[in-house]
Amino acid sequence: MLIDGAWVDATGGGTFESENPYLGAAWARVPRATPEDVDRAVRAARRAFVSPAWRGLSASARGLLLRRFADLVAEEADRLAELETRDNGKLITEMRGQLRYVPQWFHYFGGLADKIEGRVIPIDKPGVFNFTREEPLGVVAAITPWNSPLMLATWKLAPALAAGNTIVWKPSEFSSVSALEFGRLFEKAGFPPGVVNIVTGFGNEIGGALVEHPAVAKVAFTGGDRTGQSVYELAARSIKPVTLELGGKSANIVFEDAVIDDAVKGVVSGIFAATGQTCIAGSRALVHASVYDRFMERLLDLARTARMGDPAEETTQVGPVTTRPQYQKVLDYIRIAKEEGARCVLGGGPASRPECGSGWFVEPTIFTDVRPDMRIAQEEVFGPVLSVIRFDSDDEAVEIANGTMFGLAAGVWTQSINRALSMSQRLEAGTVWVNTYRAVSYMSPFGGYKRSGIGRESGLTAIREYLQEKSVWIDTSGNVPNPFVMR
């Protein structure tokens, strides 16, 4: 693990195995951190935060470090992508695309580092000069998931470092290898020791120690909503600010005037790309009754062509589920949907194709006759399982789309600019895509409504999540007024 600029074993020498989801077998051994390791890492980050080597850097110099790091990531992108595919089973084409794009976040926030400005307030008190300073928070605990490990970590690390904070990063125990290799690039870029620390291990063993540590000033978490709730509760005990990017049950809405072939591609992209293991998965397809039959025919035709197999192969389109527990969870939800009366028209169980080998594969699955109140339409499955729901009017579509506890994303398929604008306003979601899906950028804010999270990542607003504002008052009158009266 990376603690205070040194590569160290866990206290006591504990390790755990990381499994390759395609092979269903261990391929790497990773340090198993203890609360003592967390304490070491946080203390190192705090020392680094106040040290002249980091705090004494100009904002421009800090930005230069980030941009230098971005260039190193670009050089190593393909190798890092291969590690991620081996660790979490995501498609090499998807991981390679993400890793080649990740440097843009560090370039963007590196450029913002010296654009953080306070303001002079034309205060209403005579004889006083008032201005504000934007200052870093301190040590940021970054806790990241297994589905897009380095991209989702980047969404936290880039703005936090640009703002002048230091980091203790805990990656998922299911995808730690690429995080450790990423850490070597911070060293190579010239970041001072302790600015970025990486502890690997299990959330139930070290997560609480990290969130509750008194020297941690902020927690940035991406993961499931139940774990996010626990993180929020722990952080609240010491009044820590949080950024939470949690689950979703996103609706992909196909209106009667949609270009059907485009909508079919968008729905397939929303749920079967990344094997449905993404918080923005369009796991509910809402389809207008007038185009329902035509849409379903083309959807099934396309979904049946999905090529499953080795995620390291360029031609594979649907890879394995990343973890054994998640594999079982997806199969459990398929069983629940059948018991509740949903009709399975595609897939519906484990994949037994020869090209899937011994990995944890689930057939791309589509359910029809789904009621909005069914569990399959309300709860996050996080797998290649689509619920199709018929609707008759715009109002009904909005009611169904907004009728869950989540509000991360939504898709709208229409040729009407009026409908596109009205739906973007009426849908309770942090991101609304119109005639596209799964598009993200370092320039655009990302986050959720309702139980899908708190705060925003990416874009100009993201850096504000890692700053605090200080108000400074300076007397210019040379005359101290009555000390017993508020000035």
C-alpha cells in the first residue's frame, strides 16, 4: 500500500486474493489493511497537508503537478485498462476508452487550480474592508467502487488535489490492483510524500475507521445507497461534509415520435453495455403503447446478437458480473421478478455458452408485463436485467419515471424539442440525456437527486465540493468602536 510516500505491507502482513471474474479464479494478492494502517495513512495525509512541500506550493505549481500526472496516465492508459479488465471483468474496449479519457480530468482541474478566487464584498459597515478566501478542507477520504475504478476515483482525486487537499483513497476490495498501479504515477509525477495515500482492504474492517477518523475533513464516496447511508451516518457523528454518488433506477423513455432504431440502440446501451454494472444503467425502459410492439421486436432482435465472452477480446460486447456476491444477487432478482409475475422474454438465468468459460456470466435478460411497483422496477439490480413498462401519456411516463427513491439519470427519445425541454425539466434526475445515453464529460456536473446522492462531481462546480469559504474583516478606520456593541 502507499502510505507517506512508501510502499508498505499491511500491519500484521495480512493479504487477500483478487479474483478474475472471467476465469473465476484468483490472479493477484493485495494487502489487507487494518484500522492501524488507516490511522498511519490519515496522519501522513494530515502532515502532508500542512507541510511546506504541499501547502507551500503555488496554485499554479499544483496545477502543473496535476497536468504532469495526466500525461503519465495517458502513457500508461492501455496497461491500466488491461489491469482493470483482469480485475473487474469489464470490457477492454470500455476500460481502454475510460483510461484514455481520464487524463482530461487532471488537465481540466489542473487548469482550474489557479482560478480559485475569493471576492471583495462592498460591505455595509463603514471603516471595514471585507474579503473572502477559498481554502482546502484538509484530508479527504475517497472511497470508490469496483465497476469503473480509476475513472470514478479520478472524479474525486482531480478536484480534491486541485483545491489543495490531501487524499486517503480506499478502492474496492474487488478492484484494488489498478489503484495501486495508479498510485505509482503520483510518485513519478513528483507529488510530495503523503499527499496521496492508498489503503486496500475490506469496507467492514477499515471503512468506519477511515470515515470517522478525527483528522479526515471530508468523505467522497461512490457505491450502493445502503452503504452510502451508513457512510453518511458515520460522517455526521463528527459533522464531516460528504459527497455521495449512489445508486440509480434510471428510466429510458421512448415516446411515440422517437426514431425507433436509435431508441433501441440507446436502451441496449443503457442496460447491456458494462453488463448493466453502472449506477446510470437504464434498467427501466418506458415505451409508449403506440410503438410498443414495434419497439419490442427490434429490441429483442438486437439484444439477441450480443456477443458474450472474454472481456479482454475486442469483439466481446457483454462480459461477466464482477463479483460472486453480485452474480448471485442478479440471479436472485431474476427469480423475484418471475415470482412477482413479470414475463421473461429474453435470457433469465446464468449463461452457459462455451465462450463464457467458468466465469460469472448472466444472460442479457428482458422482462415485460412489469408493473411500476414491482421490486424489479424499484430496486437497483446492477446487472444485465431490463424491465419494460408500457405507458400511454407524457404525464404517465413522468409519474412512472419519478416513482422510485432514486434520481440519478434518465433518457428521453423524441424528435420534439418541446418534449425534450419539458421532460428535462419534469424528470427528477441529476442527468437527463435526450436521444443519447451514457455520455459523461469532465466539463459537465454529475450527481443525483433523492437517494441517488449528495453533491456533484466533474465540471466547474465539483471543485467547490473540496473548498471552504473564509470571510476576512480588516478595520481601516483606526478607531475601535464601543466594545460592548456588535459592530
